[in-house]
Amino acid sequence: MSIAPQRQTLRFFGAGGAFSRRYGTTCSLLTLADGARWLIDCGRQAPDQIHAAGMRWHDFEGQIITHVHGDHVFGLEDFAFVRYFYSHGGVASTFESRRGPKLIAHSAVREEIWETLAPSLRYMRDERGAKVNATLATFFEVIDASAHEAPRANPWRHAEGFESGSLRITARESEHVPGKPSCSLEISISEDDDRIAWWSGDCTVDPDFLRAIEPRTSVFFHDSTFVDYPGQVHGFFALLERLPEAVRKKMVLMHHEDNIEEHRARVEAAGFRIALPGHVYDIVSGQRLA
């Protein structure tokens, strides 16, 4: 008797923007059909968010990072050290097993991850007490790209594709802070289905791109803001609001300010949904489960 695969889901631990105190900084759980669990981003509040959810770092297959800002990566030091030194629930420590949790990030983003973590993680001792100059690979099993697209506006590859177990994902450069490596994610639904769930990371609104991928996208998760300012680096709602109805009805707004409830009527009238901590979405149907 075969066992039916479980749902493929995305659960928000944190759904707020960089300065959120009410909804928490970015960290979400991607659960695949075979039960493998991956984290998307790991903001400064992630260790507490995961603890509050009754989970531990040992529960995760690995980590996916979209870009390097504190609300997306400052929880990684905790992740790296805890998994390196401690075993739990049958998962051996990285120190004992010499195999850490997996890490997926575009190669240009990966360089900045280590620039950020190195002052904390570089200094280690081996079992004899001798000094060791650690690297990112000391703490994580770094997954290299299995495919890529040539550079476009920037010197790094425009997109990189990754495969690990049942996970197939593309990290594609997007416009966040000009000149900064930052990626959206295209999460494959299955090997037999060319549809994707799309995750913005942080980026400005790209209407042409969103329209182009809508037919094969089950759900869009887009960062959003109601605050307009020179040099906008997020999804300004007035621009999201102009997207075609087919895109808007598939879109969940995340990485929003703490006053999002003041805008709920306008958001829902346009067909959008609002992500909050604890919300769970089926990435195949695009529907919210909890």
C-alpha cells in the first residue's frame, strides 16, 4: 500500500518588514512532499520564532538565503553554532558527523553571507585545541548550482538553479538595492509539473516579469510597503495594485509594516492576501490552509 505524499507548504514564522516589532522579521518554513523541511531566510528574530513554534535547528534539512540584510541573515550565526556543537533527536552535531545542514544561495549572495558571518564563525579550535580558520563549509553543506544563466545587468550570473533531494529551486537576481546581489526564488512544484511558487525575497515591482510568469505560478509571495520614498527598494503597494487581476489574486503580501491592518480593506478589495505569522499556504494550490 503506497502512502500519499503530504502537502507542500510554506509556513510564515515571521511576516513583517525589516523593522517590524509586531509581525517579526523574515523566516519561513518550506515543507516538501517527502517531508523535507527547508528554511527560507533567517532574520535576527528567527531563533526565537523557531523556538516559539516548538522546533529546533535540527528539524531542518537546510537553509535558503535570498540576500544579505540583517532581517534575512542575522539568525544564521545561531543556526551554525548550535548545529555545529550540539546533537539532538538523532541528528548528530556537525562537529561529530562532519556534515552540517545544507545551504543554498546564489554564488554572489553566498560571498556576502560569509563576509557577514566570518567575524563570528572564522575563529575555531580543533579537537586538540589548535586554531582553525573556519569557512562557510565548516558549518554548512554548501550546495553548488547545477545550472545557471549568463550575467545581464550585473557581473554575476543572472540566475542559478539548485537541486537537493526533492528540492528544485532557481535563485534569480532581482532589483532590491541597486548593485547588491539579491534574488527572488522560483520553487518547483514537482518534476512532473512545470509550475512554480514564487518568493520575492526583497525587490521592487517588476510588472512585465510578474505578468510573464503568472500562467505557471501557483502563488506569489511579494514583499510590500505603503511608504513611498526616493530610491524605493521594496514592492510599493500603489504599483502592486496596478498589476493584472490574475496576478493580484495569486499574490500574498509579506514583509509589510506593523500598520498593515490599517490598509486591509484596500488590500483585500484589490484581491491580495496578507501574510501573518503562523499562516500556512499550500504552494501547489496557492490556498491558505491555516
